[in-house]
Amino acid sequence: MDANEPVAQAESRYQVRRPQRADARRNFDALLDAARQAFADHGANASLEGIAREAGVNIATLYRNFPTRRHLFEAVYLDEVEALATMASELGDRDPWDALATWLTQFVRYATTKKAVYDAIAHHEAMFVTCRDVIHAAGRPLLERAQSAGLARTDVTFDDVLFLVNGISGTNFVADAQRERVLTMALDGIRAPHRTSGS
């Protein structure tokens, strides 16, 4: 199976469909950004009125783009998955360890979003399975490249790494800086012993 096949499947079956007009697209993206932050901060019951206000649009514009709360949940989740896949494709020329660490930092953001909306869209099992395939197709080669370069431990699997980072995203930290410190500690656990990037 081609490594890009799961990504192609996700693009054809589940993807965020943005408006064509530039002004409508800006509103759509502003709503996604505001919703992502609101769900991360307040969970799945975050105020839709507050999301619209933060995005700088009225509630009618929100409902025109996302007729139900579930539509908004799914769009935010799929947008995060697409961002992970896109980032992985753009990291191919970076130092192998830096590429992996950068992608895993983005993964924490995705996992936080998933935690906030999962219960609301857990019925959509097919979408989650497809998106999981996309994430593995995007991230696994980054780990393997870092391992081949001697920069990441070879006794860990990609699933091991995701479990570790998922645990960070599910913790209620007192501040973003604390989350970043804990993520740095986790990355140090993945890094090959006595090796640093560029050494």
C-alpha cells in the first residue's frame, strides 16, 4: 500500500469543505479557530454564541456554515487531522529529530481537540478509523526517519509514542508553559540516549 493512500482516502471521504468566496472562507476559518480554542478551554459544551463572537461574526453566520453543533465538531476535528497530514508532508527536508518533535507538538494540539469533541461524535466510527490511518501514514515515517538517523530510540513503536503524547494532552495543566515542559520531558524519553540532533 502506498504511504499516501490513507491520506487520499480521507480527502475523498472526510474533509473540511471550505467556501469558495474569499470573505466566506475567512469567516469559516475564523470560526474553526475560535471553536478549536473554545472546545480546548471549555469542552464540548462551549458556547456557540461565544465562538461566533470570538470569530468576529454573528451567530447566523456560524449556523450558515455549521447547521448543528455536530457539524462544527466534525469540521474542527477534521481540520486538525488535515493539518497533521499537511505538516508531515512539509517536514521532509527538516532535520529528522526536529521534524518528529515539531509534528508531535502539533499532535498534542490535535489530541486536545479530539478529547474535547470525541464524546460528541464518537458515533462516527468510520471517520475516526480513516483519520487514524491518516495520522499513522503521516507520523510513522517521521519516527522511522529519526530512528534511522540514530536520533530516536529504536525500541519504541509509533503507537508507543502516540500513547505517551496522548497522555500529555489529556492532563489538565495549570498553564501552557507547564504542558510544554512536560512535552519536552516526553520527547527526551523518545530521543536516542547520548545523542542530540546534529551530533
